[in-house]
Amino acid sequence: MADEVKLYAAAVSPFVFRVKIALNIKGIKYENLEQDLSNKSAELLKYNPVYMKVPVLVHNGNAILESLVIVEYIDDAWKGVSILPHDPYEKAVARFWAKFIDDTCIPALLKTFGRNGNKKSDKEACDQLQILENELKVKGTKFFGGDNINLVDIAADFIAYWVGIIQEATGKTLVTKDKFPTLMVWADYFINLEVINQVLPPREHLLAFFKA
Ligand SMILES: N[C@@H](CCC(=O)N[C@@H](CS)C(=O)NCC(=O)O)C(=O)O
């Protein structure tokens, strides 16, 4: 029996985009169920009663929640190009950095680009990004995953694509080539990869969303 794969999604979400990248890397066909997050569907609430958020992946009737968990599930459930390293230590390191991005970098960026952003929150966000900048610089590789992207690059999609658009929408420029040269070169490589730009949401669409 063919796999039935459904993705409860929102095109503007960097968390949903992580899952779309993983599905594209593995070449998985799926049904995209775009959600109105201001009027959540009964199905979304049924599948994700805890957080009531997208993405939700439903694979043969089983719901998998939380973008990084879903990316790992896709890597485990389907053969093909690996998204996580096989070596247990390398895998733990990748999970550490993906968690750092989720728990520390993204909240700091959202805070400072939000309504209450101020000099202090700007500095906090830049300090966290500097840690990522240093990590990639020390690695000296094209991607956090080395020659190819892995879980960490996928986790950082918000930094690669969304931040620049939010900067344009808000008129607040914090993340620049001068301050973060290594990260900005990485972002360029990342969004120009075929497996990424095939599924990237259109820039104008995101810009209009964040301006609104
Ligand atoms: N930690 C979650 C975050 C997901 C998330 O924040 N999704 C947002 C869209 S970007 C959402 O569904 N928001 C709806 C809400 O908060 O009510 C993940 O990684 O999947």
C-alpha cells in the first residue's frame, strides 16, 4: 500500500518549511493542507491538541508534531539522502545546535523584531547569532552539515531567508554581511540549493505578510 502523507501547513511558517525541505530531500509526495491560523481547523486541533500549531505531519494516520521531531521522523522513516549524521556523536552535536537555534536564536530574533524590540534585545539577538557565526567559521565548511546540509542548516532556515525579509518589512537592519559574514555567505548557499529553492515560499508573499 502506498504511503499516505499529509502536511498541515502555513506557507509563511519557517517551521513548516523545515518539514517541506525534508520531504523534498527524500522525494516524498504529500498532500499540503494549508491552514488558516486565525481559524484553526478541527483536524489541526485534533492532531495537535497540545500546541495547536503547524506543522503537523500525518503519515498513514499517525500524527507527528514539532518541526524538528518531524524532520528526524522523515529521516528515519524514509531511505535516501540522510538528514542527520549516522555517527552517534555527530548526531548529538547536530541535535545540540538545532536545539540552540530553536531555544535561543529564534526567540531572541523574534523578540527584537517584535513590537517591544529595543537596544538590549538587539544586542541579545546579535550575541546569539555571533555564537552561530563563530561555530560555522571554526568548522570552515560550506554548511553546518559540512559539504551538504543537515538538520542544523534546516533548523536555521529562519535565519537564512526569513530574517532578511523581516528586516525589509520592518525597516530594521540588524543582521548584515559586515556583522555576520560567514552566516550571510552560508545563507546565500543555502537558499540557492535546488532542494531548497524548489520549495521556498515566494519572497513577495512573505514580505506582504510581514508588512501587514
Ligand atoms: N516549535 C514549533 C513551532 C511551530 C509554530 O510556532 N507554528 C506557528 C506558525 S509559524 C503556528 O502554528 N502558530 C499558530 C499559533 O500560535 O496559534 C515547531 O517547531 O513546530
